[in-house]
Amino acid sequence: MKAAYYERQGKASDVLKLGDFPVPQPGPGEVRIRIHTSGVNPSDIKARTGFSSAPMFPKVIPHQDGAGVIDAVGPGVTPTRIGERVWLFEAQYRRPFGTAADYAVVPASQAVLLPDHVAFEVGACVGIPALTAHRCLFADGEINGNAILVQGGAGAVGTAAILLAKWAGAWVAATVSTPEQEDAARRAGADLVINRRADDVAAIVKSETAQRGVDRIVEVSLRDNLDVDMRCLANGGVISSYAVETAADEVSVPLLKAMIEGSTFRFVYIYTVPASAKAAAVSAISRCLADGAYVPTIGMRVALDAIVEAHEAQETSRVIGKIIVKPSP
Ligand SMILES: NC(=O)c1ccc[n+]([C@@H]2O[C@H](COP(=O)([O-])OP(=O)(O)OC[C@H]3O[C@@H](n4cnc5c(N)ncnc54)[C@H](OP(=O)(O)O)[C@@H]3O)[C@@H](O)[C@H]2O)c1
């Protein structure tokens, strides 16, 4: 099969290559997927550049997320799954070979039925962003009727958070930094979109929530936004922080205010979310997909042999929306 791979960490143009690999065989409890679309995430860039760890394998096929059709199953998996359209997640977590290839093999539970009416391109955008957004939103209970603030509402996780929160019946405010991002956040369904560079986010959120504030904040940069978040958060509210700028990032919490307000700080790292919570997320996301309510923005599509371009676009954040890569037609 054709695949993109790297043998050392470094710049995309220096280390990413294309090559031929044997078609992988599914082991016990695994399925093999003929990949239709592979989704790029910042996590793939961080793995390739050594953001927080050295490589675990001598040869890596990148990308955690993707979508395609199951074409083989290993021992212990029902053969009725062959032919199933699926989205897959964590394909390259603690494994060397991800979805930037004609085929990928994952544990059967990581290949999830994709409804017939949902395109593979959408399926490839689900994994990391939707699972992360779900954990941030729902780890502290249902959100129907709640007010939510999504900081960075045009990002992949931010958009997923808007989509899932709207689907679940919440009122959603989102911050953006450009008119193009504002369009993306509105398309996802945000009720209120605020330009965080031009406007007073906290004043607007408080005014739009009758001074009560929001119940949950899905936070892409706690380091930058803690002060604004504390001003936006309702009594008993939760801030879910899922990203850092550097591996050494730290924040200083205003303890007395947080105590008086009964605030909860939640930290989310998708790979270590408990299995039961991840299974609940997969189930909820599947219902959202089936309802036709998971419609991410796709900002860039490239063929597998242009994977360097896709990685460079992801790391410079110049594309609004998900970046997807198509293996061989
Ligand atoms: N913990 C986890 O499990 C987990 C899971 C997924 C992603 N992540 C991390 O989360 C980050 C975002 O991932 P992504 O896939 O959503 O990336 P993305 O699609 O590139 O989106 C990032 C968004 O964040 C916005 N942003 C940046 N700084 C901001 C700030 N100070 N306030 C508000 N918005 C801000 C950006 O807008 P501007 O153009 O305005 O900067 C952009 O819209 C990455 O660092 C990624 O590694 C972590």
C-alpha cells in the first residue's frame, strides 16, 4: 500500500516521505480499514516535531483520525463488520501506523459506524476534535438549557464544541478573531459570536446572560483567557482546558474568587480520558452524526502526496476548518 511516513522527528518538508508498505493484517480484536479520508490534527504535528516526547517507533505513518470501509477483521471480530463504513480514532496512539495510508488497522472499538448519509470527509473530521469537545462539555453532566462559552470557536475542537453543544440543547457563545472565523462559528450554530481582539468578551457574555454568566467554558488557552473566563463563569461553573501553547505553560488561579464562585477547573487530554467516558462520547457523537447535526467546516483537501502541504497549513494555522488528506483513489 502507499503511505506517508517519517523515520525521525523534524520539519514536515525534511522528514515526511511517501513509500510502499505491506498491507497490514488485523490481529485479534482488530479491524482493517480501507482509508477514504485521513484527518490532520495538531496532535499529529506535535508527534512529528517532538513537542513533548521522543518517537516511540522507528517508522511512523502519521494521523490519528480517518474514515473508510472495513475490509478485513481479525480473530474475535464478527465478519459482518466487513463492508461497514466507519470513522476511526486514535489510529496512531501507541501504535506506529496511522491513517495517512491506503489502509489502517485499529482495535474494533475504535472503528465506529458512520451513517450512510454522512460523507467520509466528515467522518475523518470527527475523532480528536469531537471526542475532546464532548469531554470538555459533558464530563460534568448534561448541558441542555445551559449557557456555554467556547473560546476559539472557529478551531477544530471549538467548532466541534459548538456543534455538540447546540445539538444537546445549550445556548452557545463563541469567541473568534477574524470575520472569516466569525462566519465559521455562526455556520456551526453559535448563538453569539464575539471578536476577542476587538470586543470586551466578558461584558458581552454577562450582558447576554442577564449578568448570570455561563455554566461551562471550553477553553483553548487558559493561559491567555483565565481572567476573562473568571469574569464570564456563572456560580458553580466549569472551565474545561484542553490546550497548551508550550509544554511548560502554567497558570496562576485566583483561589479566593474561584472558591467563592464554586468554580471547577477541568483538564482534558483525550488520550487518557477514561474508557467509559470515551465510550459515552462515541455513543453521543454517533447520535449527533445520525441526526445530521455534526457538520464541521472543511478548510483544505489534499492528496496523500501533498501531505507536507497539509502539515504546513496545520502548523501555521492559516486554514479555517479541518485539513483532510486523501490516500489513493
Ligand atoms: N488536550 C487534548 O486532548 C487536545 C485535543 C485536541 C486538540 N488539542 C490542542 O488544542 C489546540 C487546538 O486544536 P484544534 O485542532 O482545535 O486547532 P485549530 O483548528 O488550529 O484551532 C485553534 C483555534 O484556537 C484559536 N485560538 C488560539 N489562541 C486563542 C486564544 N488565546 N483565545 C481564543 N482562541 C484562540 C485560534 O484562533 P486564532 O486564529 O484567533 O488564534 C483557532 O481558531 C492545539 O494546541 C491542540 O494540540 C488538545
